Amino acid sequence: MQDAQLILPAPAKLNLMLHILGRRADGYHELQTLFQFLDHGDELGFSVRQDGEIHLRTDVPGVPHDSNLIVRAARKLQAESGCQLGADIWLDKRLPMGGGIGGGSSDAATTLLALDRLWNLGWSEDRLAALGLSLGADVPVFVRGRAAFAEGVGEQLTPVDLPEPWFLVAAPQVFVSTAEVFSDPELTRDTPPIKVRSLLEGGGRNDCQPVVEKRYPDVRNALILLNKFTSARLTGTGACVFGSFPNKGDADKVRRQLPATLPSFVAQGRNISMLHRKLQSLV
Ligand SMILES: C[C@](O)(CO)[C@H](O)COP(=O)(O)OP(=O)(O)OC[C@H]1O[C@@H](n2ccc(N)nc2=O)[C@H](O)[C@@H]1O
Ligand SMILES: Nc1ncnc2c1ncn2[C@@H]1O[C@H](COP(=O)(O)OP(=O)(O)OP(=O)(O)O)[C@@H](O)[C@H]1O
């Protein structure tokens, strides 16, 4: 990491609500979800290579080098732009994987924005978001960096201005497969669409939650525990669960009461992602 020319954050996100409206012919689901960023995340370092090779210098246990979303994002940007340059990339992985807080998608988005800058490509945000969507449904919101109401499969984004409370996020130590949750026959897939206005007034739920609670007792137990202190909910397809607090002190106080077997962190909800704040400060 100390050899990197550019160091950038890859923040986590929460799905403050997630409704499933239907299933498309390609198997993907039509959703309505509200994304907000957290001021907590991974950190990536980047340096240009003249030989055109892409190397992720940090080993990520369980994820082969070539299937890491960071490497896939870099190679795709390189192929589509025709750029002859390569990159060395370092990763400080802080976010739990398969946690529903978007770690892999955020790493991919940070890679696209970093290399667009280091390779002097000058791609528009629209073009980077479209490339991001081909890597995963959650990548575009991280490319754009603004809290948003998302529709379609998550790529039709309407920026929203939300309160920025403090969140306690608990990470049950189970891996939830997003594809498995979406293919569960018991998943609710017919929630009627609602208007963004009623959501901003506090409505909504996570339609994935009943399926995940049923399949993963550790997630159900974490929700029961957090619900003793605040109204807790699942983010994305889990495994992470979260509750909000008006200030950091209250969130920290509850965190101290969680068992050591349930890892957790406290972070503030942000409407502009840390990545975009950092990029703006570099201009
Ligand atoms: C559930 C969310 O986390 C909400 O933010 C996302 O929609 C999931 O985004 P993601 O992890 O980037 O998901 P992808 O890698 O695109 O898809 C993983 C798998 O989830 C299912 N999937 C995902 C998104 C979606 N709108 N409908 C789906 O059915 C598909 O089976 C897909 O094979
Ligand atoms: N850089 C990466 N970081 C984390 N996971 C990665 C990465 N690259 C590829 N993956 C793969 O993607 C899977 C899901 O990772 P991720 O942490 O993004 O899940 P998630 O938090 O559930 O995401 P989402 O909320 O977008 O569904 C991992 O199990 C891993 O196999």
C-alpha cells in the first residue's frame, strides 16, 4: 500500500428498505430500495504499470485473483477503453464479505474511478456506471456516490437527501448467498410499488428478511438482540443487520452490550460517499 500513487476509500452501503416487485425474464428481480453510504469501508491503493498488467497485490482469502471484482473491474475498463496501461492495486479489506453492505461492489466502483483518473481516460459518470452495472447490480450507486432511491434491478437511481443518523451494524458470522435468497420459492416478489415520498416518511421493510431469518438462525438471533434496543433490520440479502441512533454515544453504548461472538461497528450514514468526498478534495 505504501507504494501506491493514489489511495481511496470504498465505503459500505446500507439498504434502508428493500421491496421486491417482481421477477424479470432473465431471472433478475425488480426492486425498490433506498441506499445510503456509511463512513466506514475498505481502502484501496493504486499505481500505474507501464506493461499493461493488472495485479492485485493483496491476497483475499476465498476469492481467486482473477475473479476478484477489483481485477475484473480493472480489466473491463482496460478492454473497453483500449488503454495500454496497467495497475498494481492494494486492498485493506475491512468490510465483511457477503454481508449485504456491498464490499465487493464498492471495491469495484473505487477501482473504476481510480483508474479512470490514473489512466487519464476522462470517462463520464454515466459510462462508468453502465460498465459497473455489468459487474453487479450494486456497482452503479457506488460509482455515482449519492444516497439514492433505486428501481429496476437497482440501477435506476434517484438521488435523495436523507437524515444522517448513526448506525450500529452487526455482522453475524455466516455467509449469505445473494443468488440463493433471490431464488428461494418463499421470497415475497409481489410488493406493490410505492412512491419515494412515502418512503422518506419512514415506510418500508426488507422483503428478503423473512427468508434470511428462516434459513440463518444467527441472523434471526442478531435481529432479536438488536431489537431490544432499537428497531433492527436486515441490509440487502444480509447477513448484516442494523439499527439507527441519533448520536454516536448511544450507538456505542448498545455496541458495548453485544456479545463478543457478534462482530459489529458503528458508523454514520452519509448522503455523499467518502469516495466522492475524497475525489472532490483532490481536484
Ligand atoms: C440485494 C442487493 O444487495 C440490494 O442492494 C443487490 O440488488 C444485489 O446486488 P449484487 O450483490 O451486486 O448482485 P449481483 O452480483 O448483480 O447478483 C447476484 C445474484 O442475485 C440475484 N439478483 C440480484 C439483483 C437483483 N436485482 N435481482 C436478482 O435476482 C441474481 O440471482 C444474481 O445472480
Ligand atoms: N473485492 C471483493 N471483496 C469482497 N468480495 C468479493 C470481491 N471480489 C469478489 N468478491 C466475491 O463477491 C462475494 C460477495 O461479496 P460482497 O462483500 O460484495 O457481498 P455483499 O456485501 O453481500 O454485497 P451486496 O450487498 O452487493 O450483495 C464474495 O463472497 C466474493 O466471493
